[in-house]
Amino acid sequence: MKKKENDLKIPLTLQQQMPTLQEPYENFYDINLHIYRATKNLTIIDIRYYPKSSLDKEYRQKVIHNEPMFHYKTATPPWLSGKKIKFDINW
């Protein structure tokens, strides 16, 4: 489902995306970066964020002054399917 959604989006450079992310940054609770596609000359990163305003009111009060959490996620290479071993992210 995410692939279909991402295929419809127009990729932006980081410089183009920064103004969109800077304005609501104080309200971000969690920022997820997923490597969507990588080639030799281009890496497309899917940026997903969750605002503090989406949290329960009680929990939001606890984390209102915290910096956003960052999570970087990448798929494992096909030859490691089902195995729990470390691998070079630059595969």
C-alpha cells in the first residue's frame, strides 16, 4: 500500500523539503525515515512524522518539551531474508 502511495508522489530534494519540515518541527513527536529506493546515483527517502497533537492529552503533556525521536529504517537485502545477522547498509 505504501509503495502505491509513494509511486504517485513527486520526489523533492532535501532543500525543497526543508521549509515544509522546519515550520511544524516543534510539534513533531516521532520522525521516521525509510529508504524507499536506492540506486548508484539517487536515494529516495520516505519521510513520515507523527505530531504531538495526535497523542493522548495526558501523554502529550509529558512529552511536550521533548525533542522529536528519529528512526531510520531500511530493508534487509534479499539474501538475508529471515536471518538475524548484521549486514553492511551500503550493500
